[in-house]
Amino acid sequence: TTGDIIVHSNVTFDDYIGHEEAKKKGRTLCKFLQNPESFERDGTQPKTGILLHGGTRTGKSFYIQCLQGEIEKAVGHDVEMRLWKVPSSWIFDSNIGIEKIMLAARQNAPCIVVIEEIDLLGLQRVENKHLLSQFMTTMSSCLEDNQSDKVVIIVATTNKLENLEPALRQEGRFGTHIHFDYPTCAERTLYIEKE
């Protein structure tokens, strides 16, 4: 059920220090969920496959929490259908799988589906060819639809970009890459002062 994959957050991008470009993209996603029709009219719909990558503990998971908080702030009571955090075990589950997840997401579009640590799914031709094929086919069908009320934005995180099949990292799938690096000295100082 969708209730199992809905998350709530009490932090927003105001609590996130650094990664200004990533925050800007996240705020654009929130505006899109608020008013997708205006983006469709302007022809400025956000990219629908976004890959957050970088080393461990660089802020990717916290970014997702802040994105959820921003969505809650933007859409209020409608938040429950706007961001789904999907456990990777569900993708392997023969009773659920990526096809059912994406079908449910499209029925509740526009929304964001988050898959953390996507590299652990083994989405490579040499490792799990069947799941890779199923994932790419399902993802392509979700990302092809340009109607604002049908858009599913897929955000995935990975510590190891090289462990993902190159075809998944292309335009039309995860074409937008946002790199997360460790905080600078100035950002660390700002964090300490803020805390």
C-alpha cells in the first residue's frame, strides 16, 4: 500500500548547508508538484530521471529528507501522494516489483519515487540482466510521458556510480547527475555555528 512508502520529515533545505545547485533543483521539483500545468505551458518540465551520487556520508540521504520537508511545506495535505521512498527489497519482490511500483506511481502522478542505494540492485548486464531489462523498460515508459498530470520523477542515490549500467546513466533515463562531495571548511564552520 502507498501508506507503507510515504515518509514525513521535519527538515527542509533551510537546514541543509552546501550543495546549492542541488537545493535549487529540489526547490524546482517542489514548485512543479505544486503547479505542474504552468511548467507544461512553459515547456520547462524538470528532468524526470535524477541520480544523486557521491561518497558515503556526503549528504544524499539528508538531501532526500529535506526534499520531503520542502514538499510537505509546498503541497500541505497532498504530501502523502507526492514522494514515495521505495525499499530496494520491494523491487526484488516477485509480488511487487518495479512494474507494479511504477504503475501505482503513475496512477498518483505527478509524484517523486526515491530509490536509495540503487547500485545495490545489481543493475548491470553481467550481474542481473533480467532485472536491468525490466527496470529500463519500465523506467522508459514512465519518463516518456510529457503530460504534467502523468509525470513520475525518479530520484536515485548511489555511492558507486560505476556500478550502474552505463545505459541507465544516459539521457532519457537517469540523465541528470548531481554530485555530492564532502563539505568544505567554510561549510563545516557554518554548520557548527548554526548548531
